[in-house]
Amino acid sequence: MTFESLLEHASSVMTLLSFLCFLGILVWAFSPGRGADFDAAAKLPFADEESRHG
């Protein structure tokens, strides 16, 4: 096995692993139970203002 063919296989494996990681992130981000967590995180920048004015 030559060095060039080894690099071709490594590149293919890394592409596949990167794509699987991307799909995993998509599944995690768009799973139904994540909505409440994202809503709470979206309100974090305003939490300090509410404590000052409230």
C-alpha cells in the first residue's frame, strides 16, 4: 500500500466521520425535547436587564 493510497483512504474516512458528526448535531439540535432549552438560552441576554429593572 503506497502512501498516496493511504492518504486517499484516510481522506474518505475523515469525510465520512465528519458527515456523521454533522448528522448527529442536526438530530440533537432538532430533536423535540430541545425546544425548551433553546428558548431558555435565547432569553439569557435579557436576564440581567430584568434583574436591574425588576
